Amino acid sequence: MAHPPPKTLRIGDWFVNPLSGEIARGEERVRLEARTMRLLLRLAATPGEVVSIDALLDQVWSGVVVTPDSVYQAVAALRRLLGDDARQPAYIVTVPRLGYRLVAPVESLADVPAAPRPARASSRTYVLLALGILLVVGSLTYYLVAERNAASHAAAAASPKAIAVLPFLDLTDSMNEEPFADGMTEELIHRLSKVKGLRVPAPTASFYFKGKQLPVAEIARSLHVSYVLDGSVRKSGETLRVAARLVRADDGYVVWSENYDRPLTDKLMVQDDIASEVTSALSRTSID
């Protein structure tokens, strides 16, 4: 039995079209990645109700092995696209230790109309269509081969002593430590770039991937590095916990990780202190 076509929704000020993968508000149009659209639709399926992290992992990341960090990052990216503020949310509310709740009103609109049935084509039309398909297939094959060769060359060109520092995630309950997480990232890039013989991409290159759901290997190929350093920031009371880990890009294995707990006093001092310890630890870690 065929499933009915998904309906266009109105979520707050946004019109959501699942078929086109777009959301629109006035003259503004935004195309969502497929997984981001699934996340939005899952939250909109039960507006006002808490959707657990496990439920989102099962239904939005079905068949893919990821950690809860992927959910936190995807929700943060969706908030930015919707223009939402985690501290005063109008769309998505974080329910600490439970999950997320869509609080914006959801309205189901008419079904998206199906495309009109085309008239019967002539034999000449079929010939032209077949030639067009062959041309497209040939062009696509050439493109995929070229991309694969380019990726292979990029991987071969990656320096074994090159590390990219990806933007640290703000995983605090209120998600109000993003400036601290970004500062932590920049401080680490600054410190690691001073290590003799180590190549580190600039902050502008690293922050390009903020909020993007991409495999580590793909990011490493783009930045021509062999290792990726990422991490997160959590908070409990007056204590900040910064977690950092070094991942080898070619196989995805974690070769080093550590947690750093500091009292929430002078944030700049905390950034400087932790960045110094991470740099020292990585200098002792074999990344050849």
C-alpha cells in the first residue's frame, strides 16, 4: 500500500515542504539537509511533547551508528536555521536529561499537489529522451570518477603531522556556553599552531564545518589533515567540564582523549589553562 504524500506544515512562522526539502518564511527560503528535515518532522509529529534522545537516534539516525553528540549538534544547527534562541526558545526547548520539545504551533496544510500526468509522448520524444539520459549518465560517471580521483589525491597529500581543530560543542543544559566553546576552539588552534612541525588549519577553515553533519574522513580530506581534534563543553553547578579527543581520520579511531574539570571563575583563564594542557598532552602523543 502506497504511503500518502507528506503534507506541507506550518510550524510557527515557517512553511515546511517535506517534498522539496525547503522551509519558507515570507521571502526567505532555506533548503534543509535530509536528516535535518527528518529531525524537524519528528519533533513536529508530537508538538508539545518531549522526544527523547534515544527516540531521535532510532528514528532520525536509523541504521547509522552515532553518539548523542550528533543529536545535540543537529538540534543546534536546526535552531540556527529557524532563527531560534536556546535561552528564550520559540521553537525547540531543551528538557535537561530528557530530550527536546517543539513548542511552536504546528498546522497541517493541504497535501502537496501531485505533478500533472504528462501527455503521451511521440516516438521521437522517446529517442531524444533516451539520448538525454545517456548524456546525463555519461557526465555523472565522469564526475564521480573525477571526484574519486581528487579525493584520493587529497588523502595522499594529507600531512601525517597535520591536525584540524573542529568547533567544540556546547552541551550545557541551557546551551548558553557557545561563546566559551568557540573561544576554546580558537585558543587550541593558536596553541597547536606553535608546535614545531605541526600543521593546523586556520579558524576560518575549521569553523566552516560548524553545525555540518559530515564524516570525519570527509572533513579531513577537505582540510588535508590526518587527525581531527574535537570536543565538548558541559557544566554542573559552578564547574565546567571540557572533553577533548583526537581522532585518526583514515580509520575513525580515537587515539587520545581526556576530560578537564575547572571551577567556573575566570573563563579566559580556564580556556588558557585547558588549551595548554591539551597541547602538552598532544605533544607527547605519537601522531606519526
